[in-house]
Amino acid sequence: MMRVILDTNVLVSALLVAGSVPTRLLDAWFEGSFTLLTSEEQLEELRRVTRYPRIRAYVDPATAGSLVNDLRHFAELVTDLPPVDVSVDPGDNFLLAMAEAGRADYLVTADKRDVLALRRHGVTRIVKARRFLEIIEQP
């Protein structure tokens, strides 16, 4: 089964827009289409970002907390992240470390420049959310 990381920006987008590509990716994970990887670093980032006033205006704290709990209980938790200093945005390096430690097949992001520009990190392909949805929906 494919091992996948959904960037925190994809997870937040799934909370913001029902029926969106990110929401469909979360649904596909719940249906068993791929193994989702996460880490304590990502869970903390998700908790922090969903508390921003501009996000809280649209996302109920209980809904955000439910997603964090689902990730903690049902995703594969990647630990012992290696040091990585590759991304232009240092805040994204933990995603690349997760990709290495978790042997991810894909890192799915909405990031337009930094992480997406790398296209690959080790064995991990870095793709946009819509492209990954196309990949998992292929017959």
C-alpha cells in the first residue's frame, strides 16, 4: 500500500472546504486507499495553525481537534525524524524528514514554491493534491 504524507496545508484545506480535493484525499485515506503518515511535529503544527484567528473563523475547534485525534489514532506515527535542511522554508524540513523516516511514496502539498519545487526527496515524489487524487483514482 502507498505510504503518503499530506502536508499540513492540505489537511487545513480539507477542514476549510467541504468536497474539495483535500477533503476527497482525507476521505480516500479513511476508505483505505493509502497509508497516511504523520508525526508529533505535524500534529503540533496542525493544532497551532487551526488556532489562528483567520482559520478559527471558518473551522470549529472541535472539528479541528477531531482531525488531530483521527490522525493520532489511525495514521502511522513517524518518530525519530532525521535532521533535514533542504527546503527554502525551514518550517517545511520536518515534512521531508518524515518522508525519509517513514519511507513515504508521496508527499502531497499545496505549497506552490518551496517543497513542491523539489519534486522529489529521496524516494518520495512531491506532488500537488489534485495530481495525487488523479493517481489514486486511476483504475
